[in-house]
Amino acid sequence: MVLKAQHIHKSYGALQILKGVDIAVERGEIVSIVGKSGAGKSTLLHILGTLDLADEGQLMISDTLIKSLNARQLAAFRNRHIGFVFQFHHLLPEFTALENVCIPGFIQKKPDEQVRQRAEELLGYLGLSDRMTHKPSQLSGGEQQRVAVARALINQPDLIFADEPTGNLDSEASQDMHRLIRQLRDDYGQAFVIVTHNKELADLSDRCLEMRDGVLI
């Protein structure tokens, strides 16, 4: 088990978003979360990804109780064990594709040459060998998203969270991303938790959960 969350509650003022969510994810499993806008999917993803804290409940990732970590420990844990792919790629415009991928590895203070070698391998694996020195503005949407995927993989995390990873891609690039996620799981063994409105992507998952009125059904 790579992730286990129990009784997750979250409110913003008087508005109750999550009402006791339970979810467990096995290593190497692809889980999609679907539901209408406003159901609480992104809020749940941010809490599971440790970007936000629950008001109540318990979260375990890679056998670590998240609430036992202080802010500094949590940042280091997130960098080592978790990767993120968002709808908007959040690549730094002044850096090349290679440099963007390297950043989480540099933050972990791994040797520069080791980080660059790993980044080059990942970009090659993702079909971007000839685009490493290009900046984000010189890349297509699909290419930018693959750079974001490589960045998420650079530290070999146990778990990758993806929030609408095909939301800004055309149909061809979306299908490429669908195939890529399954290929990454098969080749690297990462677990994926994906929030999506894309039925094709949800159907490719090992499990698809629906969020409705703040709970998973």
C-alpha cells in the first residue's frame, strides 16, 4: 500500500467540501477520480498530495504518517516521494526543457551530473531527445506536458498525482498522454492518482472512483 487516507474532512468557512473520504492506493496502481465540478476532487488531490492539510482524518504515504512531519520535513518528503502533473504545465519559461526537469533533483541536492543524466534519460524515453535545449515557448502543448511528466519522475517518486493532465491538450496529444501513463506505470512502477473529466483516461485506469457531494462512491 503506497497511500491510505481515512476520514478526510475539509471545510472552507461554513462550506464543507470533503465529508469523510476514505481511499487506499496500491503500489503501481492507476486510480482515477471523476465527478462534477465542485464535487471536491481537486481539494482531495491537494490534500492527498500534501499541498494542503485536512481538518480531520489521517493520511499515510509510503508508510509515513503525514501529520507527524513538520513543514521542513514535509517539503523534503514531498520532493522525494511525490510527483505532480497539472493541467497547466507550470514550467519555468526562462529555463530549457532539460533544466526544468532537473530542478526537483537539484532541490534534493543530488550530484548535478547524476541529475542531468537522469533528466536526459527521461526526456529521451518520452521522445524529446531533440527538444532538451528548447524553452517552453518553443514546445507544443503535448511536448510541454511530457516535460512536466519527466519533471515529476526525476526523483523516482512512489506516487504521482495528476490534476486534469489532458485538460489543455488536443485529442491526439491526449491519447498519447493516456498511453504514456500506462507505459510509465508498467516500466517504472509508479502509482498514479488522476483527477479527470476525460472518460477515455478514466476507462484506462485500474479503478475509477466517483466523487459526489464530498465523498467517494
